[in-house]
Amino acid sequence: MKTYEFEITKNPLKDRNDVVKSLVQMLEPCMDKFVMGNTGLFNYNGSTTYCDRVGLFEGWSRLLWGIGPLLAGGYKWSGLSVYKEGLSNGTDPSSPYYWGDVHDFDQRIVEMAAISLAVMLNKKELWDGYSKAEQDRIYKWLDMVNGRSFSENNWKFFRILVNLLFEQVGRPVNEERLENDLALIESFYIDDGWYRDAVPFDNYNPFAIQFYSMIYYYFRKDKDKERCKRYEERVKLFAKQHIHYLTEDGLFVPYGRSLTYRFAVVSFYSACAFAGIEVLPWGVMKGIILRNLRWWFKQPIFDREGMLTVGYRYPDLTIADQYNSPGSPYWAFKTYLMLALPADHPFWTSKEEELPKLPDVKCLKVPRIIFSRTKEDVVLLNGGQYPEYQMNHAADKYAKFAYSAKFGFSCSISNYGFEKTGCDSMLYVGTGDGYWRQRRKCESVEMCEDYSKTVWKPYDDTEICTYLIPAGCFHIRIHIITSQRDLLTKEGGFGLARYKDFDLELPVNAKSKAKSDVSLIFPWGFSYIADPSNEREASYIMPAPNLNNMASCVLVPVLSGEIKKGKKNYHICVTGASPNTGYMDKIPAVHYDVTSGILTIDGKKLELK
């Protein structure tokens, strides 16, 4: 798999003009794909839970996350007339290209947010430039959101932004809706900058409630001072938490849903800059965003025409959510909010800086995560959380033991046949009939600075207590298992890319010192797993292709074992991966005393309670 060569793949992304060019370089391939009176973006055939017509509107609207700030920053764009025509046609019930009335729980509500922001940033062009009759139609169409019911989650901010727009253009605001929505958002706040609605603490957090709160702050900081002060304090706290997801070279740990929005994750820092809040030094914020964009634009995320694809590091429908249409990835344009800042803003005039010195191990107690950091990678050890609704691949996206910035994670396409499960970063159990179960919801979760402890039940009569302990680029898993049935187990490490670009395949280099360990080694890295108690057999497997979000074909080191019913079983595992094969000399020596609960790592003792 190779990256198509476009101007954007060669863009150095050093300054404001380079960032503008990168946005325009992604907008240009869209210009011949506007359809239906310029009210929709048609890239290719693809469907989601809402109708295809709304999917076209979604793609059209999401470009506005970039276009709005671009125009507000003083730049001209050749497609402005296209959008002005589209907004007029789409909100006109007499037009054959009308977007349609807004219903309860309607995707159209989501897409109103980008329209609202773009108009607020460019009132002269995108409001005053319309006739009174056109303004009335735009207002009436957007105002339908004030009469609709929809999800009690971050969606409420979409209606908040619509009412903010009405306030900015002098149209009636539904004050009751606005206050109720703001109160609901307030109820989602937990601590340390984190909000939670119906979904766990994940990478959606920074580009959802935190992002929208900064837009609210920008437009209402003088009118709603107390609330905006809270928003400011929270984003400052959140930045100190979220920075631990980031690597030195621009990546972040992929975790949770909506991965196809890719660089939207760093839009949090862009929104804070837009609001004038220095959550980290300006140069650090700038570096976080620019390094991330540089990395993404070197990856095969574009099709042959330069359009963003559904997927993560490469085009891949397997990891898609049920709400991802062909135009969904342009939600990533949220990151371009920084273009609304003038050229003399300290964000732009500051020198790009590296990340500050961060601890090798960091426990975040609200999301129940332990981060293990090396120079080459960041690994998220997951204490256990699960969404309230069953989205696509929920267990894979939220409940695996470990997630890596460099090696990602895999989704399953079936729980029948182990190679279909994705195989990585999880203990799978089965009865021998070909079906496999993994961790989903946890019965209990406990955290401390040194380890996490979760209890989970793959079957009603089977209980597993899992400890996760960081150890550099490795980590240790200890499973204490009791069951009323005999079971088979398979436990996977990280998936390692099998192939590189269009190069011919290399022989698999699998090394073992004993039957209970295996190292997979390629020039681009290694993946390792071992059972220090020598009770399980080590091997490796090639899962079905296109399951891993970082590489289309991977190998996974695996331990295979058994659980005997009616007794306490112990599975002990050391596993890890790195692009730096030098770490193979630093595999920790591990011993676990099942009687005392003392874990010894390279001579250092740790009591697991």
C-alpha cells in the first residue's frame, strides 16, 4: 500500500500559509463533486443509517468546518459562490434540492453546527449577502431544531450553536431551549476537564464538548461570564490530561469510536487557540497540531482523486461506525478553526515546540487509563469502560487491554474462527466450538498509579480478574480465572505489519527461546509475547486482512492455553511491541507468586491487591 502523491503530501506545514494551502489542496478535489444544485457532495456510492440524500448534505456541510475559518482569516476561496447557492437551495422548500424538513433524532441536526459556525464567522458574506426572503428561509429551516427531540448527549451543542447564530444575526433565540441544553451539558461534567455523555472517555471527547465549548466561549465570554470561566478552567485541565495520548512525532493513541475523523482529535487545541486560551504554551499547541497534520498527510488516507476516505491510516470500511457516510471524514476539518486567527496572533508567531517532558507512566483516574510512554510509542492500558449503546465493534474500540499509537488495534468481523476476531491485545475464551468471547463490560474496575484491576465475565459462570501493569514498551497481564466449565484460551499481543508498501514479502522472522514465548521481527519493528510460567504455548497468527487500523495485514503473537473448571486458574503474560528492535534486549524478567499476590519485575516487587 502506497500513498498517492499530491501537493498536500509534500506540504511542509511550517506556517499559516502552508496550513491554508493544505486546506485548499483538500478542497480542490471536491469542486467537481458538488451535486443537486450545489447542496450535496457526491464522492462515491456508500450508505449509512440515514438516507443517502442526507449523506450528500453531510459531506457538503462538513467542508464548512474548514471553509468558514479560511474566509474569516482573510483568505479568498473560489468555491464561495457554490456554497452560497447551496445554502440558499438547501433551505428553500420550493427548490427540488431542498434538504428536507428536520425530524426527531435527525442527522441534519448534526450538520447544522458547521453552517452556524461558518455564518457566525462570516456574517457579511454568508448572511448579509442574502436577500431578506433567503435569510427568512435559512432561519426557518435552522429553527426547526428548536422543535425537535434528539439524543441527550453532545448533540445538544448543535442546537446551542444554532441559537448562538440567531443571537449573532438578530433573529429570535429560543432561550428556554438554550438554557436547558446548556444545563444538560453541565451535567455531563465529571472532573479533570472530562465530560461524559452516553459514551466512555475517548478521543471523541476533545473534538466534541470541549471543542464546542470553546466556540461558545468565543462568542459569549462577555455575556455568560460565569459559565465561560468554567469552560476555560476545564479545557486547561483537560489539556494536561489529553497530552498523554500524544507521541513525540505527532501521533495519538487511537481509542474509541469515530476514528475516521482522523486529525479532528487535535482540533481541541485549535479551538482553544481560537478562543484565546493558552492551555499549553502557544508553541507546544502549534507543534501538536502541525506534527499531527504532517503525519496524516504522509499516510494513504486519500483516494486517487485526493478525496478523504473512510478508514483510519488507510481506506477501511471495517472500522467504520454505522453513522459514517462517504463525506463523514471531512469532520476532520474542525482542526482548521485556527485559520480564523489573524497572522499576528501568538499561535502563529510562536516557534513550533516539542512536547514538554512527560512521565514514562501516567495514571488518569477519570478515564481509568494508564499510559506507558517510550520515545517511539505511547501505549494506553485500559482499565475498562464500555459505551451505553452497542455501536459497531464496541468491544474492540473500547474494551481491549492495550492500544498503541504505532500499532493501533484490530476490529473483528466475526466471533467464529479466531482469525476473524482480530486476535490482538485481548484474552479470548471459548468452549471449543469455534466461537470466542472477549472482555466487554466490567463488573468492577480499580486503579492505582502502578496497575489497573478489572473483573469481567465472558460467561455467567466464568469470572476473570485481570491486572494490567506497565513496563516500558512492554506490559504485564495477570488473569485469575474461575469457571464452572472447561475453556480454551488465546491471548494476543500487538499486531505487527506483515508487508511494507509494494515491496516483496520478507520471510517471517519468528524467534522463540522456549515453547511459551515468541518474537516477531521485521525491519520496521517487533511484537513479543510470553508466558513466564511456561504453561501456555506461544505461536503467531495472521488475522483476516483489513482488521487492524494501522496496517492492512498483520501478524499477531499468541499464547494458547486451557482453563480447568472448578479451580482457580492463572494466566500470566508479558507482551509488547516497538518500532525499535533494540528494546528486545530489555524484556522484563517477571515472576508472580500466586500465594502472596507479589509480582516481581526485574527484581522489583509489587503487591497486587
